[in-house]
Amino acid sequence: MDCASDPRVERVTLMWGAQLGKTEIINNILGYGIHQNPRSQMMMHPTQGDLSTWLETKLNPLLTDTPEIEELVAKPRGRDGVNNSRMKSYPGGFLMFAWSGSPNTMRGRSAPVILTDEVDGYETTPEGDPINLLWQRAATFGDQRLLVVTSTPTVKGASRVEDSFLQGDQRYFYLPCPHCGEEQRLDWGQVTWQKDENGEHLPETATYACKHCGGCIDDGHKPAMLRRGRWIASKPFRGHASFHLSELYSPFRKWRDIVRSFLEKKASNDLQSFVNVSLAETWEEEGEGVDASPLMARREFYPTKVPKDALLLTAGIDVQDDRLEATVYGWGFEGESWVVEHRVFEGDPGRSELWKRLDEYLLTAFEHESGNYLKIAAAAIDTGGHYTDAVYKFVKPRAFRNIYAIKGSSNKSAPIVSRPSTSNKAKIKLYSIGVSTAKELIFSRLRIDKTGPGFVHFPREAPLIDEEFFEQLTAEKRVTKYVKGFAVHEFVKTRPRNEALDCFVYALAAYEILNPNLRAVFHRLNPKPDPVPDPTEEDSLTPSDIQTHRKRRRSAVRPASRPARRGPRRW
């Protein structure tokens, strides 16, 4: 609360467990912005339903139960201002409401104070990340702006609130031990309990062991410890105060209750919810992944844009809200592949100008080491984002160029490519892609460290084949989850951005759909030269022999005569 009224603070992040007062803090900040420091404010929730619930159960009771605030806010259906489900007015500003999945609730609105709740549940809009959109609009208010980010965390690498927390000064609540007086932050690893002679857990015996003296801290010690606690930052303060708080600090939860919750979640294979909700930590699956550093270290020099063993090119195109990203791959025998280049086309996918630039790029001819020039033989574009119709419109007139529309299959064991369907509004061939199967193959190939079958090559000189590219390429790992008792393998993100990996999946899908005859392509790129005649042998030939030889050569290259047409010519 102090930070929200401190002019030095422009951002506050609360990475807290459930039922620890996040919503009450937000309500208090809103009340302060109405009563003590009047200014416009924007409140955002993940969904419209979440917003409606908060209005009915939290905000409206606050307004009606606080006379000092109630008299300032405009009355519903009154003539002195606005009071509805989208906005409430008061002297000095407006309190506006939005939810992450609706750009319309954000469009044309700005306020110096932005409050966000449960941000890990936010959807990315076609216009970009909703928090960033609101924060950018608040820039016009200068030093008056304040952003409050709150949420329980979710998956490591994809958690908005953890990312925000790590950008701040990372404050933890330290409590003094009632036995030795040493300060410490509460960690789950210090909670202990006993088992009976049969190995059954006894949650009622739970206690907390001091990190310094080992003394047992019981539930009765907690209230006094909380009163004497203080926030200690792990990093220097630079305008962003970030706070972590777990359920271990709750005065309403006893050690035994938390242990019971842990044992129940563990028994139901749902430890993630305990880690997220109770411990306020991100969940990190133990799984199989690939390290980016060795891949980046093995980049190599290509003599030309396309090395000689890369016989055919395909492209994978990923559609983002503000850009298109494309990676071109060269394919050789036995699954060996070469990254040719990665390109980013910035712009609005809803406008034709961006697709025109992509179209021109897909017609590019790349120099091959043989001296020939290769064009992109096939390309696959994902239709699963916010611009499905735009992709359909682009693909339909270009199907003859082997430009395919694809969509990821929900079946984890689906083949890389399935038979296309035309049951879409554009009536084009839409190929279903087994994304999990494709990623299994890609990651197995990325682990190959010797040139040959399956090996993936990377160019050293290409501009965008950089550290960020390799981080994106390895941004997921395979984990095993249990659904109704059955093991299910799936890929989860370890970081938010994975466009390079998606482009690889799509380029592989384009290759599989095309199903080329690489042996025939090889012979076209490497034609056998005519045999060189032996001079001594030609000298021994008579003039008539040489004339006969020349006639045979001419007849060998003469095109076959076309059969005579029968009947009238048809047009």
C-alpha cells in the first residue's frame, strides 16, 4: 500500500499465493485513487466473467460500505456522471474496466493508474500483450503513472507475473525466529511432519524448523512473528517494487492444513496447483529438452546461400499479431537439413501489404553451390491464430505454388501430416499437422551431433540466426503427465517466445506434404556430363564412320514426332 502512494514507485508486482489479500490491496488502491488522490484508473481482469464477479462481490460492496467513497462515485442511472459495468465516474477521474480477451474494452482508453489481477490468465490480443498496450498508453502521464501487476504464477518460462517479479527488486517477507531471533523467509522445505509405524503421514504433527537453530516453530508462534516481520529486497530498487508471498505466511492456515493440501495434490498427480497456488512459485516440469548453446556453437560457414547437399527448399511461416516470421530450410538425403535463413516481416497481418511482402519473398531464388538457383518448393502457413481468414485468402490463389494452409491437431499422437480437409469457409485444402509428432522428430534430430543423416546445419553468417533464434528453437521440452491414470507426453514452453521452433515444424510439414523425389532433384542439379571422346580413337575412324556417328547423335536428340490429330481441333 505504501508503494502505491510513493511517487518514486511506478510499478508494483505481487507474485502471491491464493487468499492472501491481493484483491483487497487492489481495492484499497482504487479507493485511494478515488478519495485521497483522485485520478483516472483502469482495472483489468482475465475474462468478462471474472470482471463481473469482482464487481458484484468486491468492488460494489466496497463502494456501498464506505460512505466517503460512495458519496463521490456517480449514482447508477444518475445524471451527474457514469456508473455501469464499463465505467464509474467521480470528481477527478474515471474508473474504467477491461478484460484481456477483448481489445474493444481497451481501445481508445488511457489512465495513469493500471491495475491488473491474475495476469497469468490473460490472453494475448490481436493487437499485442494487453498489459503492454495499457502501459504504453499510460506513458503520456509521465511520473504520475502506476502499474500494479498481481497473480498466482503458473508455468516457468511462460508466467507473466514471474517475469514481472524478476524485473523488480524482488522483496521477500522475513520473520524472526521465536527461539534464536534470526530473520528468515519461510520455505516449504523447512516444514516437517511425522509418519506412523505403517508409514502413514501424520499432518497434525506438522511444524516449521528454523533454518538457523533448528527450533520448532508452531502455529502459535506465527502471529507474533508476522507482526515483527519486514520486507527485504534482493536487488536494488529502480522504480519497480516486486513482492513474493506464499501461503506459509497466512495467519488463517495452520501448518497441518498446508501439509494436508500437499498430500492430497500429490496423491492426485496435481502438484502443480500446490506449487502455484500455495507456494506462489512457478511449476517447472522435469522433461526432455535441448540446450541452445551447443547448437549455436556449431554454426558453420556456407560456401553459398544453399550448400550443395541441400537439394530442395521449404519454408515455414508463423503468424503473429504484429508480424510474420519465416524460416527457410534446405533438405537433403536421410533427413539431413540446413537452415538457410530466418526473416521477420513486421506489420499488420490484417492488411494486404504485409502479405504482398511475404509473397515476393516466397518467389526468391537462392544461389545453390552447384551454380543453380533454387526457389522455395513449398511453404506452410499456420491458420491457428487470430488471422485465419487472412491466411485462407493468401493461400487460395497460390495453391499451385505449393503454398499450404495448416492447422495443429489436438491429437498428441497424430502423424506429422494427415489427409487435408476442405470443410472450411474458403473451401481450400487445410492440412492437419501432428505438432507433437513433428516436435519429437525435430528434437531427436537436434540432439544429433555428427554430420550425416538427420543432422541439422546452421549458417554462421545469416543475420537472424543468433542467440534469440536458438533460444526460441529450444523453447520447449517434453514432459509426461498422467491423465486418468495414463501417461501422456506433451511439449510445454520454457519461455514465452518459440517462433523459430514453430517455423521448423511448419517447414517440415511443407516438406512432408510435398513428398519430393530427392533422387530426381539431385540428378537435375548434378547432370552427368557427356562422355569426352578419345582423340586417338576418333583419328582411327574413317570419314564414313564419323558421318554415321554424327547422324546417330542427331537422331538421338531429335524430338519425337507428335501423332497426327484425328477429327477437328477442339479449343
